[in-house]
Amino acid sequence: MKTRQRVRRFEEEKEETDTFKIPKLPKQRKETSSESEADDKSTKIDPAKIVSNERQPRISQPKIITPEGKSGTKVEASEPKSKASHSENELYEPDESEELDSWQHQSESDGWNSASLIHYPKVNPRGNVHLWSEMGSCKARRSQGTVHKNPVSIIYEKYPAAEWRDEEMFENGVKTGFLVSLNVSGDVYQGVATNKKEAKRLAAAKCVSKRLNLVSDFPEPGTAKRKAPVPMAQPAPKKQALVVVEGKNPVSVLHELYLPTQMNFEIDNGQNTPKGQHILFHGTLSIEGTGEEVFRAAGASKKRVKLLLAVKLLKAKGYNMSQFKQELENEGRPLRAPSTTDNGGSAKPRGGVNPKLQTFADRIAEISQVKFELLSELVADHQRRKKVLATAILYSSGTDAEGLFSSEGDMEVIALATGTKVLGGEYLSVDGTAINDSHAEIQIRRCLIRFFYGQIKALTEGRSSVLENRSDGMMYLKEDFSIHLYINTAPCGDSRIFSPKQEGEQAQVVAADNHPLRLNRGQLRTKIESGEGTIPILSQADSLLTLDGVLGGQRLRTMSCSDKLCRANVLGIQGSLLSHFLEPIYYSSITVGRLFSLEHLSRALFERASSVQLPAGYRVNAPLLLPVSGSEPRSTSKASNFCFNWTYGDRQPEATKTTNGRVDSGTGMGAPSRLSKNSLFKLFQETYQSLRGDEMKGKSYRECKAAAGEYNQARDSLVKTFQDEGHGYWTQKPAEMSCFTV
């Protein structure tokens, strides 16, 4: 019964809706002053004449609003022609032709302009009333070719298949802006501006103007909030005097005064620095359109040169540069942080280091920083940020009469790497295409392996090389050459964890060692997966890793940099595969920037392995440990997920993503790095076939490493010594990760 009542009520409501008619707008003839009152009455619509239902809508009169602020109750002179074409249940919206025809006569007769805004009542079957508005002059405005819409939006609506392309524009090595090209059916439209958004808008505006004959009056970016221009009748404001630049970088002030295209910066690469002296960069600056006055400056870095050039130009323009007086006085001098001083205030080398060796270490740090600045300009902004920097220096002048290295000798950076993180367990690779450890100290050894492969090839081809052949077919590093390692901070693990302060601040603490964790000194430690810091290996079970266990959630463990450097000081930096061709090669010195502690570094890097029994040709290497007079300040920023590496002979540095151990391609997993096990194994196979034949062809990575008998014997002896002396257990990666072939 209730269902029948609902059906009957629904049918009644439907009949009421179907009987609802859109009221006809009465015709209106031209008004006169005498008939205005009568006409006003005739234009009123009686709702009772439309429908007798209580739910009938209240229909408002069409209203006209003029730009002058006048309003009236003018209605159309003719009935809309398209009313009959609409069904009773559809919304009635007058089309453009009706609108223009009906109101053109009205505007001409009454003297109103064509920009009058018309509001039509819109009625739906439910009885709701809406207002539909349109510019009365839309067709006139279109004929004039003006539209209030962003031209880029018009392109996306009219030509969705259009192709966009943008590129940076440079002039004299300085980026001047962007060039955006728009390709529509083979026609190319270009826009040039200082930013991509404006260049894209200009290109779209050209296309809209050419193909659609429209001109957009859409405001340019940044102009909507600008104040209205000062009328011509008012006097122009007086020019403000130059203010003192306080707390603001002069280079930033320079960019506020001039466009990038006006400033001509030219800075060399320090190639004119005399041999044996600190590297100095020289630069010039001129501003186009200002008489081409040239300013010159010299400094220990490109950043400092640019600062000095900006200071000199602003000073010449009348700005107060008194706060940069010291920078101008020290122009051309090397940048160096204050050295550690004794109580008398006189500077002395840190830790009692020989002055010649201190100068040698400072120069190593200096050329390493300069090389980093040059290479970082070749990578993206998000890839150049670093917390740890490591370089390998090739020194080719031997030692002096006292057996010391000299700062006046020939030094060259042959490898550089940045990075502070290790691979996540979910990205483990069984084909050797992912880098497991992206710490800078570890990547630098892999860069050196690539360098040695290149030197072997040069030697076999009769070209200059740092290697020399031995009678038994092995190769060795020439006596006049030596490899030196630089790290801007102490390596993670045993050498860093007990050095929270500089050596000069803890001299008295070392004499009376009361450290609560002093019994843990010398322990083997592992890095934290996808993070920073190290933890000790508490038991042998912690050192056992399985592939299914790691993929299932077991923590991936990677030995610390201190432990791996200690291994390199025993087995050599060449690794197991290169030991097929090379004698062990060791670091001659290790220079550390921050957190230098001679006691902790000595113990962590070679002293704890002093009792190991090694085969012939291997030894416990004790490199020269050197501090830097002025170290970098501690970085409190979060470690980057990106790093880059470079080896002598490479045209470009390679940027990798530390989370997956592959080349940073922006999207996707990325290609295998040139430092990956897979890439280095390919170099080994090529080198072995050219020197020894096809003996190793088709063998796996694990089998080729196992064929290096003496190297494996020395490695097993080192691991056993660590266990016997209570230093802990060496962690090995799952065996499945080294069973691949190339």
C-alpha cells in the first residue's frame, strides 16, 4: 500500500514538472518619457499566469549593468528565436547570435556601449532559478581579436598534441635565460625570457596571435600585484640615495641592479698559477651599457673572486662597502682557517707535524677542494651537495734529502668521490650492477681500480704509464710515483667514534683515558643501512648474511670505512682481481680534515693488524697521517641521497643515487654505475684476455676472485687475526651476490 502511494506521489510530481513552462519574455518597443510608467507595468510578470502550483519559482526581470554603474530593467526587443528548439525539460540559454541581435538595437537606441552585462534567468525542471551571464559584446570582442585568458591554456585546449621544448641560454659562460619552442603541426613559435614560465607564455601568445588571430590581455606573471603607474600629471618621485648594504651578499645586490645578460663575468681555472704556489683564480667583470668599465680581482676560489668583483663594482657605484674592507685587503692571498696555536699565540703545525709535511698536507687539501669546485659545476644542483669528500693524489716528484714529501712537487688529482650512505637491503643486486657502499672513501678505491686498468692498457700499448713491467710478468708502481689519500673528515668507524674533538682539545684526556667505551676501541663495526653512523658486531651470528634473510627484513651490514681502510693497508688498494697483474699498491699518506686524532687513526688504520702473518709481497702499511691547518666546519645538514665520482680520463663526473646504487637518471632505476662490480669485472675480463688469454673467459666473478691465491691467503689471515685478538668478525655479503658472469 505504501509502495502504491509513493508511485502515485511520484507521478503527480512528474505531471507538475512537465506542465511547468518557461515564461515568454514580453516584447518591448522603444520607450518614451510619457510611456515609461505604463511600460514598466507591462513588463512585470504575474507568477499566477504561469502555473498555479505553490512551488513555482520567482522569475526576476532581465537586468542590465553598464560599465558606468547604471542599471535598468531593459528587456529584449524581440523574442528569442531559439526558444522553440528547446524541450520543456531543458535549460534555456540564449545563444550568441540571439544575444547580439536582441541587444545591438537596444544599445544603439539608448546610447549604451557594447560592454553591457546581461543577466538571463535560467530555470530547470525542479523549479530552481539560476542566473546565466555573458558579455553582451562577446562577438564584437572576438572580432577585434582580444581574449582575457592565458595563452598557454588556449594552446592546451585547441592543440592538445602540441609539443613543447625548452633549453637554457648562455652567454660567455653565464646563463642568460630560457628559450621555449612550441611546435604546432610543424609550425614553430619561440619565446625568450629570464624564466621558463614567461618564455612559455610568450611562445603561446605568438601561436594564438598567428593561428587564431587573437590577442590575449591576460596579465604577465607578477604584474597583478603591482601598483598602478603614477599619472603623468604628478611630478616624478625623487631618486633615492644609495643605501648601505648591510647583511646582504654583494653578488645578490648586483643581480638586483642588473640583468644576467648585462653582467660579463670571466673567471679562469687557475691554470696560470706558478708551480709550487697556492692556486689563485683571476676574474674580470664588466657591465654592458655603462661605459664597459672592467673590474679585476684574484682569489683562492671562484666564489671569492666573484664576491670581490661585486664589492669593487658596488663601491665604484657609491655603495658603502666598509664591511668588506678586510676581504679587499686580503685579495690574492690563499684562504686558510686559523692554525692551532699554543699558549703563546704563535702558530704551529697541529700535533707537532714537521712544517714541510704540514705545508704538503695543506696543499693536498687545497687542490682537492679546487678540483671538487670544478667538477661540481658539471653536475645538477641536487647532486653536488656533499658531507664527505675523498680524493686520490698522484705525487710524481719523490722525496727530498730528508725523505719528506715537498709541497713544491708535482701533484695531480686522479680520482674524486663524494657520498655518505650505503645501499638499502631491498635493492641488493645478484648481477653486480648496484653499488653497495657509496661512502666517499670506498668509492675512491674503486676509482683508483679504474685508473690502474687504464694504466695497464697504456703500458701494453707502449704509451706513458705510472706502472712498470716486472720480469715475471707482474707490474708495479714506479718508484718516483706515490698515491696519497685525502678525506675531509675522519673515516667512519673506530677512527672517528672516539674523536668527537680535535686533537689539540683532548691532549690531556688521552694521557688519562677514562672513556666509558675504551674497551671497545679497535672493534670492527658496520654501517647502518640507508643511514649514517656505525654499530659494533656483537657476535659471529651478526656477521652472517643470507640473501633471503636480507630481502625478508634482516638488517644489511656493511663494514665501516675505518675497517676497509685497514684492510687496504694490509692487502693493498688494487683488490683481488687486479692482483692477477699488479703487486700490492699502498697509500703513502692519508690527510684528514676534521676530527683528526693521531692515536685513534693509527690504531684504526694499521696498528690493530700489526701481528698478522702475511705471504711474500704483502705487508702492514703504516701511511703518513697528516692533519690540515684549517679544516671545514661541521655540516649539520641532512646527508644527500646522491653522490658523484670522477677518475682521471673521464670527460664528465658520474652521479649516482645512494639508495639504489645506480646512475641517477631522474626516473626509474637507472643504468649500472661504472664503479659497480659488474662494470669492473668487464674491465678485468678484457684486460685478462689481452694479457693472459681466455683462461678466465666464462668464469663467474666469485671464481675469478678465488683464483688470486696469495691475495686470498693474506685476506684470510687478516680476518683470523681480528677474531683471535678480540676485534670482532668480518661481515661477508651473501654468496649469491658474487656468482654472476659477464
